[in-house]
Amino acid sequence: MSVLTASGHPLQRAGAWAVAVMAGRADPEEVSAGDLEAVAAVLVADVVAAGTASKDSGRYDWWKVLFALYPNSKATHSKRPSEAAVLRPAIEELFAPDSAGTAASWPCTFCGAGAGVVWSKSNLPLFDTSKALNNLPPKLAGWPVCRGCRVAVWALPYGAWVTAGSATVLSCESPTAEREFARRNVRRARMVMQAGFTGLMAAAKPERVVLAALRNAGSGLCASTLWSFKNDNQEPWLRVTRARRAVPVFLAMVDGNAGLRRGWRLLCGSLNQYDAAGTLVAGGQGVAARLLFEAEDGRSRPLLGQVHRLLSDTDEAWPLADRRALGSLAFTYAKEVFGMDTDVEPVAQVLAEWIAQGTSPRGRLAEYRNAALNDYQLGTLLVQAHFRLQLDGSAVALAGPEAWKPLIRRQSRSWELRMLLFARVCELLQERGVAVSAGRSGRGPDEGTEDEDRPPFAAGGDEDGYDEYELEGV
């Protein structure tokens, strides 16, 4: 019988994968009793070292991680012993085997196995305290947790993307991607313990690690969910973001197409952040990866919206090849991820013709730009453009009201269609030689398309060195 099971609970599952990685096993079910004992010993050593570390050491940064997850535990309490020999027995007790008389008293909260120990908020992130009697099992001052799950819950920060105040775990339809995410984070946890968070790039993002994990796993259709949380005593919070099942397919297409790779790198370059001295302080690749995840509460920045902002920026003189690359990226994302197959080309031809034929093309372009995302204003402008071209006897094949409907009705994906339409109109205008931006000095040196043959979601690094995202902060 297995001593560890990866349950459906995202926090326990992330910890179970971390245990498997630390034990050198391919799956949590393969973890043996000896493996569990060895991992528990590692946890005890690391927790004791962090709990007794000086505040100027990297180990103390790991204590901050533990404090963010288990704020009232014996390892993080303000009155904990300062000597390792005194603290160790209390930490060893957390992971000790159940006593013979109570080993199967209750079913484990996570996996259903027999459990003889009950835990509450002090040891379980985002759980109730032992005083919340209405939510706890009857006549129990805590939640029953078997030994395997107790070890997994405290291995959680190894398998999670952690900061000094929060953690992010991955739930994915691909177990291979889950293991890869845990493997990378176990290595990163060791770096934090050795050098602290100052030894890492602060701009790194867990979403970038997920993309690399999905790529390495060779996933097809595969949904991913990130659970980011803080568990302190003041304002605990949970934020859930999801990447749609078709995102890995989109990533594979970007990996295998030079034009899409160019568009992705342009998008990443536009999101780079610099300080006053011109030094890169936040890599755009992590921010771009975050655009592929949608927040459960709707408070997330969409990829199509970001591309639209780039292409509608009148201060940015995009070369035609770059504009095409960004437009292609947006259209591919819309088709592969959202299943949008509405052809906006006929309407784009009408608008481009109307703008180009005007006595003041820039004036008409500004008029369209102001109306581009508003359904009513766009409908009014299309009526005007259609009527004007008819009066002028234009040779362009006019797209009538039936072609406008998906763009001007308040229905699902109409907003995204209007952004795609704008991208295509600007591309057509630039092909005709109509200026679509005022222009400026050009993009910075880090925003170009160097090394376009290199896959943008490659892991980088090697097994003995630092991963690419650890070195570059992306």
C-alpha cells in the first residue's frame, strides 16, 4: 500500500509532488516508507535551520516563507526556542508516525487513509482554527491528517513558487507538467535557503515556469490552474487564475513558427521595465506569460488587450513586419484558444479603403481609433464608410450589415473581434503607405527580435546549473 497519494486538494497535491521529486520518484504513489522517512528528515533539518537562523542569512528568508504559510506553528511562533537542539523535538513530532493505538482512528481529510493525528490552522494553510467547531469534524479539535499528508503539507513550499509572503501552486491535467513545475521549484527553494531572495531576480513569475513545464511535458489540450495565496494572521487571501485547455497548443504553434515567435518576442520586449538609469528591472517574458492566465474574479489583463494597446499606440512606429507578427500572434491566439473563426477581412477592407481615400487619412484613422472598441460607435462609423464608398463608386467589395453583426452586437467575443479588426485595418493601411503612427525614436535594444530561432518557452539551463528563468528573472 502506498504511503502517499496526490489528492485533489491543490495544496496537498503540490506537496505530494514535491515529496516525489525530493525522493527521486516519478510519481507520489511510488514513494516508499523509507522515502517518506528521508524526506521528513530533510524537512525537519530545513525547518529547524530556518527557525533558528539569524536575520541576515538566506535561511531566515526560508523562515519568512514558512511564516507566510504556517504563522502559528511551532516553527514560526514568536516564542519558539532559539536553539536548534531545543526546537528539533517539537518539529520531529509534527512528522512522527501515528501511535499504534490511534493509527486508523479517522479517515484522512486529504486522502482517506487512516489517521491518528488532527491538525488545524497552525499547521494547515487556509484551514480553520481549532476554535471553528462548526466547520470541523464532530468532536474533533482539528482535521485528521495521515503521516504521508502531514509530510506533503509541509513539503508544499518546496513544490510551490514562493515569495517571502505568498505561495503559488499548480493544478494541471498533465501530471508530467505538475512534476516539472515541482522539480523547478524544489531547486529554487534550495537557492532561497542558500542565498535568500536577493540571490534571485525579483521579477520572476510562476506563470513563466508553468509555460516551460507544459512545453517540456509535451502537453496537448491541457487545462492549468494556479492557486496563489497568503496565509498570515492578518489578511489571508486566495487568487485563482486559469489557462485554457488550448494554451499548450498555442504555445506549440508559437514554438514552431518564426512569425509567431517574432510576435511573442515583440510582445515580451514591450513589457520589459527599466529604472531611471535604463537598467532592466523586470523581464517582460514573465509578464507576457501571465497574460495567458485568466483570473477567476475577472481581474486579469488579457493578451489580446495588450496587443491592441501596442498596435494602437500612436507613439510607436511599428515596421510592417513587426505589425504583421503581432497581428498574427493575436489572430492565432484568438483562433486556437478561444475558437474564434469569424473572418474580419471584408470589414477590414472597407474601413481601410474608406480611411485611405479620405482627404485626411490620419483624421479618419483617428476617428476609427476612437470608435474601434465601442459597438455602437463602430456600427455608426461602418454605416458612414459603407455609404461613402458606395457614393464614390469604390471597386472594393463592400461588406454589408450581415458582416458587421458579429462586431457590433453585445455578445461573447465581440470585443475581441473588434480588436482583431483594428489590427488588420492598421496592417492594410500600412501596406498602402498610410502612416498609422506618429513615430518616435524606436524601441530599446532589448525589445528587438534577436535569436528568433530559439524556442521562446525553452527551459534553458542544465541539471547542475541555474534555470533560465532563475538567471534572467523570466
